[in-house]
Amino acid sequence: MNRTIKAVKKSLASFLAVLISIAVCFAFLPLVSFAETPSTSGTCGDNLAWSFDTSTGKLSFTGSGQMNNYDAKLDDELGIRITTAPWGCFYNDVKEIDLYTSVANVGNYAFYGMTAVEEVGMTAGMSIIGKGAFENCTSLKSIVLPRMLSTLSDNAFLGCTSATELNIGMNLSSIGDSALFNLPSLTTIKVDTANTTYSAVHDCLIEKSTNTVLLGSNTAVIPYTVTKIAPGAFYMCKDYVISELPVNITEVGFAAFYGCSGIAEITIKSKTVTLGSFAFDDDVIIYCYSDSAAKTFAENSGIKSFNLDYCENHIFGEWTVLKEATCQTTGEREHYCTVCVYKEKSSIPRSSHTFGEWTVRDEPSCKEEGVKVRRCIYCTETETDTIEKTEHTPSADYQYDSTGHWQICSVCEQRVNIEKHVYDSTDDTICNICGRERSPDDYIKGDVNNDGVVTDQDAIYLLFHYYFADMYPINQPGDFNGDGAVTDQDAIYLLFYFYFEDLYPLH
Ligand SMILES: [Zn+2]
Ligand SMILES: [Zn+2]
Ligand SMILES: [Zn+2]
Ligand SMILES: [Zn+2]
């Protein structure tokens, strides 16, 4: 397991290194062109030769027998680790590797860090792929192992992050540590059906003797017969989704589902399954029994969990509306216990009508109120309301008589804006509005002081008139009580009229 942790660190470091190398490479491009031209061919075994075609990007091998072993060395100039093989200087140029010759093996670290390689073709008879042989070949599209290959050494394809397909032949019987670790783009895993050690089921690579999923792909479905998930099996498979861990699984290895961001929730019904460190991302939600090992794992890892067994007194969260209620149908809502997985549903009562916009049925006029209607958006229910009468449309001309002036509405022909005449003073004889000339016969009964209204001031004025007729002339006969003379009694009568109009009619 420690070796796996190391491998994770190593692969992360080399990934960074590759990034840096790209930048560095561009920076040093002019320098490289002035340096001595590297050799494009040579030998790499007693009876094995290599050549690189710079125009096609193809690295080819001819001959037979063993390939030399190499190392992964930090290149001081580039600042990254690449193979020490003689073609290492082309690490960023080789796109294709042709090993269709009678070569028996791929040497250790032979193609380590060759970041441009997309395709590798290997002769079917090859038996061994050495340590770290294709490690960090980050552009490699597929891993098609030779049909007769028996041994895949440690780290052989570690960190081939673009590989979507893994194809294993009939003879493979040994897969070294981290040989197939950190392959986050895998979607297809195939194993020759004649292979007695491994099999592929639903894009899972399974070690038959231990019923262990060694490696999964983004599209894998874990078979129910499996009992273990190997460390890092689904590491960084972002598209991989699983909702329930199969109950037969007893062990999930270190970082098995780490970086599987597609797994938001997982149900673990087994009470005893052993979960390795970082088995899941920290933000996953685990549904498990309160007395299970998974619960302990969740608590120790700071992972949120819900209990599959119900609590005695649920603590419900907010309602979630599943279906809104209408005036015709009841709605539906649910809420969950925040401790266990208990879910409660209830109906939402029918709501009142939901009326839409008002529409005018009858336009209002100055003669009649209008009518507006609105309809429920869910049923045939309607609601009506009146619309206020509109303003009149007065004529421009004024009509008048002795008491006042008015206009005629051109729509309803009624008198509108009826007002008393407007004079500036008692001497002014022309109405400011309608232009009518005042005649001496125009007066308001009781308005003896001629200010346009009858008030208690008129009673006082009449009293003054009684005493000082010259100084206080009146504009009408002053015998309001009808006793045949104008006296102070008429002033009192006028006052009474002002307060009790009905009881004291003016004569
Ligand atoms: Zn509960
Ligand atoms: Zn309705
Ligand atoms: Zn009108
Ligand atoms: Zn007037």
C-alpha cells in the first residue's frame, strides 16, 4: 500500500513536471536548434535497432531479442523526468511506436515520460513489459497489450491519463504494483476469454482467484460476485457513477473511488465492509447503518452520512414540493429526516383559483361603468368586476342662466362642470368664465351682502342695513320672515335660516 501512495505522489509530481516541461521546452526551443543534432537511430539490444523518422514522428524497431533496460532520469535542462533511452531526446516528438518485430520485451523505463506518444503497436509474441516502460505517456490513446504477454511490471502504464481502452491478452498472469494505476479516461476494459488469471466483466478488470476488481473504467458496472475493490481501482474516474456498493464487497482499498466526482451519494448496506483511507471523496454522502463500519469510516473521515436504520424521533428538514397544488388537484411534497433516510410524503391541499390577467368585457363610458373579466389559469372559473365610469367630454362652449354656467358633455349630453358665475367684485358685471353679463335681478336669496354665499355674515349685514341703510345697501328685498317690513327681526330670521334652513324658509 505504501508503494501505491508513493506511486500517487510520483505520478502527481511527474504530471506537474510534464506541464513545466511544455513551458520550458518552448523557452529553450532556439537553444535546442543550435545544439548538436541528436542521432535518430542506433541499437538498443544485442540484436535490436531503433530509428526515428522525424517527418512522421514514428519510432520503429527492427531485429529481435531483448531490449535494454533504461532509467527515468531528471533532465537538468528540461526539469522533468524522461527515459534515459537514446530516443529520450525525442520524448515530445515521437507520436507512434512500432514494436512489430521479434522483440521479447520492452525494457524498463524505455518510453517513460514520452508525452506525445499516441499509439503503440507491439508484437503479439512479446512476454514482458518492464518497469515504468510507458509511465506518464500522457497522450497514449489505448493500451493494447501483446496477446502472449505474461508479465506487466510495476508502474508499466502508470499515469497514462488519456488512455480510453485497455486490452489484455490470454497469457497475462502478473500485474505489478501500480502498473495500471491512474488511468482516469478508461471506458473499455477487455480481457481475452482464454485468460485464466484475469477476466473483464462490464468493463471491470477482475482477478479471478480473489474476486477483486483491480481496475474499473468510467462506464464500469461492478458485478455482484466481486468481493473486493483494489486500491485506486477507480481513481480519478470522473464519469464513473455508482449508487450502491454491492453487498458482497468486504473490502474497498485505499483511494479506490478517490476523485470520482460523479459519485455524489453512495449507499453501503454492508455493516462490516472495510473502507481504506480516501476510499471516497470527502464531499460524498454515505447512506449506511448507524452501527456499521461505514458509519465509523464516515465519522473518522469527516464525511457526511445518513442512517439507513430509522431513528425514534425524526428530525425533518425543509419540505420539497414535488408537485404544486392547483384549484383542481392536490399537490405533493416530501421531506427527509436529517439523521436517517426516512422520507415522508404528504399532499398539499387544493389551492384557491389562480386568476390570470384582467380583460375588458365592456368598455366604460361617462354614462355607464364597464365590466372586466379574468379567468382561472387552471379551470373555467371566472371573476368579474366593474370599471369606473370615464370622465365626461365637455364642450368648449359654456351655457348659462342667471344662477351659473356649465358645459355640455358631447357623449352623454349632460350638463357638466356646473358652477356659479365668477365675478371679481360686486362692481364686476361680466363672468370671467362664461362672459354672461350680470343683471340687477340676479341675486341669491339671503345673500344680502352679495358675496355669492349665504352665511351668518349676511344676517349681520342685514342688521347693519337696518341701522345704516345708506352704508349697507342690500341687493334684494329683505323681508325674509314675510311680516311686511324689513327689521332686525329679519336679520334674526336670516340667522335662523342659516342654521335651520328647513324650519325657517325665506320669504
Ligand atoms: Zn430519522
Ligand atoms: Zn381554478
Ligand atoms: Zn358625459
Ligand atoms: Zn358664468
